[in-house]
Amino acid sequence: MTKATTTAGTGMRGRKRERTRRAISDAAFRLFAEQGFEAVTLTRIAAEADVAPATVFTHFASKEDIFFSRREEFRAGLPDAVAPARTGAELLAAVRDFYAHGVELVLDPDRIETGRVFARVLRGSPTLMSGYLPMGRERQRLLTESLAERAPRASRAELELFAALAVAAGERAYEVLHTALVADEPVERVRAAATEALDLGFSRLAHAYEGSHVLDAEPS
């Protein structure tokens, strides 16, 4: 078997795996929308997706894992967004843009309806809300560590404070986004509401850190 044949086979398996994951996720969200999160079982999701229950467990550990299957998209780009920023102003812009990108991921035309279901089901489930809150804390931890890498001699307390404030501003925009989606607002109104929340939060932070150099990166 040639290397090209092996690579092609691996690529085909990867695409098949992704199609199966997507089919399971789509089936789950249809059921969540119709019945609510708590009422849906993994067995019912498997039947809806036309796969064996064991196949569901091959791809997902739990219903919560299916529901939050896109969580990596909303954290992965944060270190790369922060790394090039040299000044506090650039840093604020980078974190704001990271959250603005997250808003656009939700409002993508191919995903907006799933986003509306996500917001409604999330708000209606205490279990999911408990699972969602740690994701903001993980973004805060990730931001703090990224800041420490670009300025290793900076005050850890200052970096942790900034990360807490910046993530609070970003998470507030996500809350506004979800509220507008639950209200079934048109996409442009949803985007405008989330953008207004981002502008308010990060403009306040810009004012608070104006003239300060505590967030500047150290020379490489």
C-alpha cells in the first residue's frame, strides 16, 4: 500500500467520522428543541441519528458533551489573538475581536438556527447552565496564561484582574446574544445587541487602562 493510498484512506475515515458526529449532533438538537434537554436520552438520539447507541458513545461522552460540542471553537483562538498585541490598547482590541468572532460563529447562516435552539435549551436547563458557566472561567484562565507568556515579568495580580474584567465584558456580550436569540430577534438585531454590549464593556476597560503600561508586552 502506497503512502498516498494510506493518506487517502485516513482522510476518508476522518470525513466519515465527522459526518457521523454531525449527524448525531443534528439529531440531538432536533430532539432538544422538541422535548427539552432533560427529556431526551442518548438511546433516543441514536435512533434519531440512525446509528447504534455504541456509536454515540464512540463520539460523545454524554448528552452534555453533545450539547457543548462546539466549545473548543469558542476558546481555541484566544492565545493566538493575544500573542501579537504589544500594548494595552492592542490587547483590548484583540480580546474584543476574539469575542466578536465568537458572535459571528453563532450567527453564521448555516448555524443560526442551531444557535437559537442552543440558547433556548441552555436557558431552560439548570443542568446545562451549571455546565456552561465553567467555560467562561476556562477562557479567563486561558487569557491569564496567555498574558503571562507575553509579559512574564508583569504582576500576576494585574494580569489576573485584567483577564477577569475582560472576560466579564465578553461573557456579558454572549449573555446578550443568547437573550436576543431566545427572543427570536432577526439576525441583524442580534448582532447589533451583542456588538453594543461588546462596545460598552471594552470602551469602559479602555478608559480604565488609559495611560497605563501594566498590560504592555515585554520586548522580545
